Amino acid sequence: MSRRILVIEDEALFREQLVEYLSLVFPDLSIDQASTLAEAYDLCQRHLYHLIISDCVLPDGNACDLLRTSCTRVPVIVLTGYVQPELFARVLEQRSAPLEVLYKPVSLEKIRTLVERYLARNP
């Protein structure tokens, strides 16, 4: 079975750059994209993900809404421009999978390093 990740980001340019970069670095990885929580929920119902990379603030909610649902067993990397440690601390209590929070601006290299780490744990 191919490893699959989901990238959730409402800023189309950044999402496309991130997906293109990850596709080059990890050519055997299946990468799905969503720009809203509604799209992400739909994709999570249809596919099993090994990792989710999500912007924190989305047009129809925030990543914490997704983290509290069916994706509690999937490692998640949250990208945010907001410092909200108390918000993520509450979410961590409800999760059985790792949660990494990266503050924007974040380098693609840092994201790549984390993707490598999580995929190595979940072959």
C-alpha cells in the first residue's frame, strides 16, 4: 500500500508549492490537497492517511476542529502564524498520535525533515 498524506492549506500558492516540493522529494508518496475543513473531512472519510499537514486557520474553521475528530490517530503537522500554545495543549490531551506545531514563516526543508521522521515511524 502506498503511503498517503493530506495537505490542508487555503492559500493556494503555498499549498501548490508545498505539494510540488514534497512530490519531488518523496516521489512514491501520494499527496491529496484540501483548501477547507469540509474538503479535508471528505477526504479523511475516503482515505487512510499516514500524515496530515494543515494550516491552522481555514475559511470554515481551524485545524483543531479536525484534530478532535476522526484524525486523532494520524500524526499532524500544524502550520500557524498565531501563537496559541494553550489551544494546542488542550488538543494534545485528546490525541493518541503526534502533533507538531510549526510557526510561520516555515521553511520547506523543516517540513521535509518532519515528514521524513513521521513516515519512517509509520512505514
